[in-house]
Amino acid sequence: MGNVSAGKRDCGLDTRAMEEFGRKLFDFDWNLTYSDDIRRMNDGKVGHPFVFSDSLIAWIVLLRTVLNISYRLMLGIVNHFLESEGFPQISLTQLFDRCTSGALNIGSDGRFLAFGTGNVCPKSRKITVALDSTGLSLNKYGGWMSHRWNMKKVTGWVKLHVAVDVDTNEILAFVVTDESVGDNSCTEKLMDLVMAAGHDVGCLLADAGYDSKENWRTYSGMGIKVCFNIKSSQLNKKFAPTGKFEVRAHGCLIRAKHMTRILEIGRDEWKKENGYPMRWKVECTFSDLKRILMDILRARTRWNCVQETLNMVSAHNLYKSIRVEMSEV
């Protein structure tokens, strides 16, 4: 089940990790390899050559994501550093185009706006993974504008589905959809991404939104300890002639065994017995993501909103990786 205790959080470690994360934002590693990066990027390129390296753009994206500022304000900050280092200055159009031109993995069936892994190094031990989703508002004024002016185009959500390592709160895999896609629709994609990244999953936790016979059979068959919060409506409390509880398996014996156990000892005890309380760690991930970064997307177009969401995942995992390194010292 991992090495995480449900005890008091180490606030001192959180504070030190946040300070180190702040220092990382102004780590100018891109400056050390700037000329070599430009030379490599333009090697064999046809057309107008690159002037600004990918490492510089990655730093700009990270800084803007954390500070949550406009591109115009970001332009002034970036050009101040470029001028001090003797590099050519970037225009607003170049800044916007390079920062929003990241490669997106698009779902072939139209359900997924984007998906990917969190670029987290696999651990040498089995990990516990929790699944859940959260919504990111497309516009902080959307509710009022929709009510007063009937401007429906500014409403809606970008929905972020994640698979999280409960020991570190790192996002191992993610799927971005609109608000119409249910949680269970993304289970297979999330777990495929986690497995493809090389993570050894020992336990899988999720709420009732992921409770289905297919999920129980599939991941139990892989040797993973599965614990989905079974829907109350699925429990059958009729007694057999022997006096024992009776449930309907519906073709999934492992799920039926857990349903029987819930009826025998109660749902709260069943959760403790199977380690389900650790599922709340995914809620901590969402709390950190929105508290440290943002829960409102500044972009106007849908695809730029998706790109901003991906940038948030990368920034969140950078902070968590710093925290993990500091906890191991």
C-alpha cells in the first residue's frame, strides 16, 4: 500500500519545497546551452531559422504558468532577461506562438481533447494509484456573463482526469476532456498510460464513479489489488435460506466478494480493511494544483485552454519532484 502514513502532514518540508520551487523558477540553465540548442534546432531546417531555443520557451511557459500573468506582462519580464544576457528580444507574436505550439496527443475517438504522462520516473517498488477528476473553469466571469447576457460560449469546463501516486501526489498520467465525459470513460486510457510509463501498480483506488464489472475484472486479473467504492444501489440485502447475505455477481466474482464483505462488516470497516481511505490523497493533489497554480484558465480558445492545463500538470509535478528529493535527503 506504500509508505505514506495518514498522520500529520510535514508542513516544514512543504515550506522548504515551496521555497526551492520558487528558486527553480529563476534557474537560468537554458542560458548555459543556448547557443548549442539553437545550432541543433537549425541543423537541416528549411526556411526561417529558429532564434529562440526550446529550453528558453520551456522556462517562459513554466514561469508564466506559476505566476498566472498575461502574455504582455510576461513579454516585459522575458525581454528584460534577454537584454541583460545580450540575446535578441522576442516579440509578442513570437512569444505567444511558441508558448502555444506544444504537441498535443489527441484522442482518435473524439472523447479526449488531450492525454499524456506526467514524466515521472518509475519507482523501484509497487505503488498505489488513485483515480479521479476535477474541473477547471474556462472563464472566471462565465457564470455572470451567461446569466446576464446569455453568452454561453464563455461557460463550461475543462475536465482533468488523473492517475496519482498516493505516496508522492505526483500525476502519473492525465486525460483532458470537456465536462460531458464521465470519469469511467477515462479509466482504461489512464491505466494504459501508467503501465506504458513503466510504473508497477500494486493497488488501485477510485470512487463509485469508476465502479464497473469491467474495471474490477480487468485490473484484478493483472494482479492489482482493486478497491472501487461500490455503489450502494448495487448491494442486495436479501437473505438466503442459510441465513447468509446474498448478492448478485453479474459475472464478476471479485466484485461480489467485496459486496458480501460490505454487508458483513459495514462499508466503513470494509474501506479500512482495503486501504480505501488513502484515496483522499488524490484530492490533496487537486488542492495543491489549484492552490499553488490556478483553477481558472486564462486562454480564450479551447485548445489553448488544453495547453494551459498540460502546463499546469508539468509545473505541479516539478514541485512534487522537488519535494520528493528533499524528503529523501
